[in-house]
Amino acid sequence: MKAKIFILLCVVFLSCNQTHVEDISMLNGYWEIEKVTFPSGEEKAYKINTVIDFWQLNDSTGTREKVMPRLDGRFTNMNEFENFSIKHKNDAIYVEYNNDGNIRSEKLILLTKDKLGLENDQEKTYYYKRFEKFSLK
């Protein structure tokens, strides 16, 4: 009985620590932040976002741009972007930004059709949802 419980706990623990990435190309598109979790366990939820991220990935490099959705369904470019590359390290996937020699990375912990999760080196985890365009036209 103890062996069965131990095995069950091991499976649960290992599955909780694994990254869930369905297909790296799903990173392409518009993402809006939903919440941030902090190492303390606290969360900050974002109900309304005036600026969202547009990710464009080609093979293993791309750009991440800040854009503002407009009521006509288009976007205003905020002229704020970062170049990135995808790196595989220790059975994990990282988004590594290198802008003017300033290098930082985020661990990709979740990527599905509708969800994105990134953890930075300060153990803050950022959760995004796929942005749905709207239009009053």
C-alpha cells in the first residue's frame, strides 16, 4: 500500500513540474496578459488590457511587439519590441531576449492554442490568453 502511494505521489509531482508545450509555432499571434503569480503565492489579475503582445516566430527567432487594439479591429504599433530566440536547455524551452546586449530569458511553461505561460528568473509567472479581436465596424 505504501509503495502504491509513493508511486502515485511521484507521478503527481513529476507531472506538475513538466512543461506543457503543444507546438512552438502556436506562439505566433496576439496575446493578452491574464495574471501574474509571484514566488510568495500571491496573484495579480488583469481584467482589462489596453496593450497586448504580438509574437512573430520564424523557425527559432522572432519579435515580440507591444500593440494597442483599436475599435475598428486594427492595431496601433507602440514602437516597442524585443527580438528573441528559442533555446532548449535541460529539457526545457526558453525564450531568450537579446536587445542591445541586454540578455534575459523566460522559461516557456505552457503553450496551447489559447494559453501561454512564461516564468522569469525571479520566479514570477506570467499567464496570457489568446487575444480575440473585436470590431465595431
